[in-house]
Amino acid sequence: MNVPHQVRDLLTSYFWSGDAIRSRRVSDIVLTGTLNVPVPSARLLADWEREISSHMVLEAGDVEAMPLARARARWPDYTRCVQAVSDWTCALGLPGVLASSDVALMACHGARYHHDGGQYGSAAFCNLFLSEDRDLDLHFPSIDYRIPLTRGTVVIFDTGQPHGVIQRGSSGFNVADFAPGRDRTQVFLTWELPIEDTHVAHALGVAFDTDPSTSLQLDEEQIWANGARATLCPDSGRWYPVG
């Protein structure tokens, strides 16, 4: 859906396209739904819990990768989950995109506000959340849009669009909301969809080459807000000028 909001930050992504930096408008379209995916088995959930507690340092606000190959060996319903997302993306007019995209298994203990346009500016993310409702929202502060996270929540969004995982009903990210003793961890699959793919660009309404003169001066991926370099507050999701 195209999320309505009266005042939006004008965000520009400068991203690698082959050997050159290209500019594009960061999409404010977020596509979301809820899929009927199987509950992970007790064995798989226990394995994820051991991985997170024993081999990862997952502090409040962190997002980290999990070993997908090992999970798949213990996950007979993995194919069903992928097929559900594939069917959903095809229905959105994205045929074959998921199958050709890199996939990873991730875990987050909430997530501080961030964007991924400094590393994944050439992609959109497609995420399938696998955990039960932990009273958390995926929040896009620049467009003031919240998605309650439950098992089967699926979402496609521009990597340059700031986002965080916060307590439902709160106005920002607060470490105290993720105190020890509360299970606030979300596990999810994520795919990197190529933003220059015709179908992906159309679905997200991406306009390319919006600032070619600046693109020629840059040698790394980055996001600009309202025509200038800016930094994102990890607690509020607000943009501040650099320097």
C-alpha cells in the first residue's frame, strides 16, 4: 500500500549500479500482508534459542544473522514458508524475483532506527516474520507507518527507508522496553530484491536518476535527506543534518 502522510522527508539513495553510483528516490511505498505459515517446530525453536543465547551477542536493538543452512536441516516446513512468500510476491506482480534473490535468516531483539542504504542501496528487502506476536511493531518513522509483527507478517520495503522494531504503542526505541526476562526476539527470513528489476521498481514506484550530478561526485552508497547529507537518530528515527 502507499502509506499516506502529510509531511514526508524527501530521501535520495545513491547506490552502486555496476561500476557507477546512480541516484534514485527512496520509495515511501510499503507492501505488507499476513501469510498462513506453519508454526516452527519445538526442536527448531529450541535450536534458535540456543543459537541466540550461546553463540550470539544480541543486545537490545541489535539485528544479527543466524545460520540458515543448519536451520533448514531442522526445518521441514521451510519450503512451505518460501512458497507462501513466492505466491504473495507473484500476486503483487513480481514473478520469479524471489527465487533469484539472496535469502538470509535473521534475529532481532527489537531494532534501533536505521536504514540499510549505505550497504544495500541497490535492493529492496522482503521479510517474513516467523515468531509469535511479542507486542512489537515494525515502524517506519519518516512515513509514520506501523506494522504489528506476528507470525506470517510479510513486508517489502525500500532499504533506504528508515525503520525500527519498537514496543507497540511507544513513540520510539527504548532499551528499557527490552529488559532481560522478556522474550522480545523476532526471527525472520529476508530476501534482497534488486531495486533495478523492472517489476520491483514498478511495485515500489521508484524514480531513477533523480540527481545525476551529485552521483558523479560520490564513491560510496549513502542516503541524503531533503537534499543534503544527514544522520538518523537511532532512538527517535529523526533525520539531522551532518556537520
